[in-house]
Amino acid sequence: MCDPQSVISLLDMDCFYVQVEARDNPTIAGVPAAVVQYKTWKGGGIIAVNYEARAKGVTRQMRGDEAREKCPDIVLVRVPEVRDKADLTKYKKAGREVIEVLLDSGAVVERASIDEAYLDLTKLVDKRLEEGEVVKLEKLLNTHVGRDDGDRSEVMRDWCREILEEGGDDLRLAVGAQIMEEVRAEVFRRTQFRCSAGISHCKTLAKLCAGLNKPNKQTVLPQGRLAGLYKDLPITKVRGLG
């Protein structure tokens, strides 16, 4: 069950392995690129692919050779190897950089993987509301609500108007979203890595909505938007089910 007083976010780094490689080699930034496993059979299995390559039809289910057939100009970067095994040291170090930023935010942080972490924003939201923080549309420029049925700007404007009139649990989520806009901006400032996020009342829903509007965006999932989302959502998309 979700506690409506809780505000939980999942922060998800966008194509993290490719971003790490692009920071080391800026010529990769902005061009189709993927990171492949150290084993070279059929070009190596793809473990991360950026959005420029995805636009050309490249997916993580492909191997490097197939990706080159889809996108001849793709840059394939191989995972470093030590003693015939993949060496993920550089990616783990980069992940720790991100965690340091998250910890500095004051949230309770739980690392979920190299490129994901949960943030419990509940106490930060309590503090901001006690200090009189107001929800402002200009503080939510990269935020979506659920699937955004319609124009994002209009949906956000209507949602913020409802919050100002009614308050309630959605107010807590909106303040949490404003905090996550700040956190994601700070992650980019300090690491040059872009990320997306989901904000809701529990881990399951935060995870569920984090991927709805990527890359470099965040999604709030209020209780009132659940029915519309679940209506056509495959059960395999729900954490712990399927």
C-alpha cells in the first residue's frame, strides 16, 4: 500500500553507460552510440544505447553487428576488460558521483543499481511546506503528470491550479517534484550526467512513472491518475508483477 503522506522518487540515469563514455570522449556526445559487452561475438551484446541511436532503430536487444546494419555510423564502445572479465569500475565510480549529489540533497537515499536510486523526500517536503513553499509552474518546466493526455503545458497548468485550490496529497507530490527538478539540475551541474525521475507515494509507482517521459524529464503520478494509467498498461511494467 502507498502512504499518501509519503513522497518517493526514483531517479534513473539516461543511457548511463553511454553518458559515462561520452564524458570521457566528448566526440560521442550527440551522435548515435552504444556500449557493448567485452565479448566480441557478433559485435558484442549491447548493454546501453543512446537516444540518437534509438531513433535509427537500434535497441538493447541487438548485438553490435546488427546495430551497424541498422545504423552504419553508430559508435560502439566496448566495456573495459580485466583478466578476461568485464571491468565496470568507471561506471561504478560515476554512479557514486551521482549518489554523492543525492545525499547532499538531504533526502533519504537508497541505491537500487549502478544507474538508479530511490529518494524518500517526505521530510524535505514537510520542511518546505512548513516554510510556506508555493507550487509554481515555472519550477516544473521538465515535469509531466502521468501520461499527459493532451498538451503538457495545459495539463500542468490545470493540475497546478487544482493544487492551489484544493491542496491535499497532490500538493505534497508537486513540492516533491520541485525538489527533484532542483536535484536533477544539480546532478547535471556536478557530473554532466542527465537523468529522469518518477515521483509518487511509493517505490512501485515512482518506478512505474519514471520511464513514461524520458529522457531528461520527470513524471509525477498522483493517485487520481492511476486508473487512466493502468487502463492500458501491460502488467509486466509493474514492479514485482509479471
